[in-house]
Amino acid sequence: MFGLSKKRQFALLLSLLIPSFLFAGNEGNTCSPVKEGKICYTDEVKLNGSDRAEVFQAFHQWAKKEYGKDVFLSNVSENRSKGTLLISTKIELLLTDEVKTQVKYKLYITCDHNKYTIEARNIKYIYEPELVKRYRTFAAEDVIMDGGKANQSPLIADPQLFCEGTHFYFTNLFAEIYRIISESIHTN
């Protein structure tokens, strides 16, 4: 589509769908999950009938294809013997027609027998507030903690928008990862 990579197409599609989901409500501040005092989106998935090597190989192939192309945007580190991968990347997230931000984050992936766990942590927004006209970096904890109610930056006028958009992005990223990894394991 328009010469964009699949990862960029996915981010664009998500950003176009976000406004329709923003007003669905957010019971329990699920848009800002916390682990050890930091924003952390987690997905633990069971994959029956698979060993750690299979799960790791599926992730290795996926990460190489999706994140191994541009060293300026992403980096993949892996430890095959421990069954772990670390992906550092950034994407552009359109929150509304006028509001967009870059999101830098790290995916920590642990592969095991019959399961995998992904954690998205170290989330940062690179945002150009309307009044400042200069990009600033904000830790997710300073913007979306407690569903955006604990926003510590007066430069971000709508932290709930950031919270819902980030949650929606990672929910859909994890669903896409599950689909790809599950298909890869069950077709081998």
C-alpha cells in the first residue's frame, strides 16, 4: 500500500481506527497498566504443542522481517540459548487528524515451552506540543499513568488521548503478533 512496509501500514491503519475507539470508555484504567511502577503492556500466550526452539525461531523470523530492515528505526537483540529477544523501535502514532506523536518502546520477548511472554516497556513519546513547536520527549509514566489522570506535563493537553491510543496500538500489535507466531508454529 503506497510503498509502505507492512509495519508502517499497520501503524497507519491503527491510527485511522483509533478515534472510533477512544470514546468506548475505560473501566479500571486498563489503558495504562503498571508493573513495578512503570507503564508495561504484557501479553502471555499459551501455544500448545510447541517447544521453546520452535517459538523462538518463529519470533526470530518475525523480528528479522518486521524490525531488522532499518537500524535507524529499530534494533533486534536475541539470545537463542535463553529464548529471549529484545526489540527497540519507534513508530508514528496518529491520535487524531491533527495530533500525532512518535512512540519509542522496547519489546521484551521470552520464549518457553508451549508459551511466550511479551512486555512493552520503556515507552516514550516524542511529541511536538502546539505551543512550543519543538519536539520534546515524555516518559509514558509522566503522561498516561492512572489513565492519564496523573499527567505531569502541562504541554500535553489530552493525556487520555495518548493513553487510549497507546493501549489500542499495543492491544492490536499483540493480536497481530499472536496471529503470525501461531500460524508460523502450526504450519511447520
